[in-house]
Amino acid sequence: MARKLFGMIEAGARGLVDEEEVAEEQPAPNGNTAPNRMLSTTRLSDGLMSLQANSIRDLDPSAIIQSGTRDRIDIKADGIKELAKSIVEHGQHVPVLVRPLPGEIDRYEIVYGRRRLAAIRLIGGGMTVKAIVRKMGDEEAVVAQGHENNLRLDPSHIEKALFAAELRQKKFSNDVIMEALNVDRFAISKMVKLIEDIPEELIELIGPAHDIGRRPWRELGDLVASGKIDAVTTARQALEKGSKEISSSERFRLVYDGLRKELYAPSQTSNAALQQLVHGPTRRMVGERGPGPALEFKAGSRALSLSFRTKANPEFGSWLERNIDKVVSDLHERWMREGKE
């Protein structure tokens, strides 16, 4: 009976080995099957481990470590209480993914599902985590992590940027980073540049800011990169004026407004420039000596304007209409680099 049961289990695991391993199960020429039975037992063990690795298991939360590449700014404050309440009421429907820690028994590293793990730890009471255990390489793990994040709670722009920058720092290839974040190479460069410009301490002060997209973060990065203000100190002072219960998106707006106010505070130079406009309107032609169209420049106490006749330059007019946002942004960046002269 034991042999029959062993054979049934072995047959179930046989689909997990390759044809060469199956061939090794044939009796030895001398009729001695013991060595092959030992090999078969080893294959059975490996097969059952593979079956176990691809099934959902209940793990002790303390057996899972939070290492790997970070993809959240503040996991403890990012809706974990609400998620924990939902799990208590309805259970954990979606398992986390973990991979075994090399050389350690029943110890794992989280691949994705950090929020679910944090919520179950918050619940406590001996509650286990439903997890899929899978052996994975580093590249496979970060790609799986990025894909799952995009399918679940979409990370904010700054969280994606931090993820991309950390992957770049860990020497992952651009192809792996692009696949993990589902973005192109150009977007990765922008994300990494953003993290280079904004100190991590400032990002931690603000938080994930899910309502804040790429452009506002880039504008904040430009304010910091100007080097003309102490961004972290100014941010702390701005946040002290707000409520402690505000969201991270509202913290971003407070910090952004505080940095702009500090950077663009009226000075003698700017006051003098403003007085020149107040004294009276200016009207003149610019660009007459260049290859482009002649533009009429008007400056008053309340507005500046540039205009030209589109009939004389229809192609340039169409191009300018399509690219006006980029043109104004480039001019503003040049002004910041040149010290607002």
C-alpha cells in the first residue's frame, strides 16, 4: 500500500520534471533499482516543492521582510488603516507575492503586496498572510513588482520616479526599468533627473501626493535646482502654517507655494524692473534684423504681449500655436538659469 501511494504521489509530481529526469527512472542494467529510487525520491521532493511554490500558502507576517526595491514613500500612512478594515470585514482576496530568502528556512522577501502585508501586520492577532511563494531572479522580481503596482493602487508620479531612480542606482538595465514601469526611455531619464534635483528629505516631507502629476513635480524640481533657497527649511516653515491633518497633495501645494514665494520675493532689482513698466507703456518692433518674423512687443503696467502678422508667416504661426507651452517653459527655465536678469 505504501509503495502504491508513493507511486501515485510520484506520478503527480512527474509532470514537473523534464524528459531526461524521467528517463533516469528506468531500472539499472543490473536490475538494481535502489539508486534510481533514491533519484526518484529526490525528484519527488523537488516536485512537491515546486507544487507548493505555485500554490497559495498562509505565512506568518513576521517571516516576510520588507527589503527589495522600495515603491512606496510612506506605506504606514498610505490608506493602510482603511485596507486593514476591509480585510477584517471581507478577508484577503488577493495574495501577496514573495520569494524565498537564500539559505534561510521559512523566510521570505516581499516582491509585491507591501500594503496588504502592512495592513495584516496592523491587524495582528495571529492573522496570516495569503502568499504565493516563487523563486525569482532580481530582474523578474522588479518587473513583477512594477506590473502589479500599476494594476492595483497606481503609484503616484513621485513614487514611480523614486522606483526608477533606485532601479537605475542598482544597475538594472533600461529595458528592465521600462518593462517594470511601462514607460519609455525618455520618461525614465526625466524621472531620474527629478530625483536628482529634489532631496529625498523634501520628498518625505511632502509624501506620495497622488493628485500631483509630472509637470508640478518638475516645476518644484526647478525651484529647488535654482540653488537660491534652502528648500528643506523653507518647506518645513511652509508646512508649519498648515494643518497636520492635510493630505500629502495639499502638503505639496503648501511647499510649492512656499518655495515660489521665497524664491520670487520682491527685491530691489525686481521692484526697479516693475517701476520701469509702471512709468509708461513701451511699444517697439523686435526681430526685424533676424531671419524670423518681425514681432511687435508691447509692455504696460499690467501685461506684456508679442504679436506678428500670421498672414506673412503662416507656417511659423502654426508651429508656434502647437508648441507655445514648450516655448514659454523654455523661456522661463532660461530666465531662472540666468538669475532673473
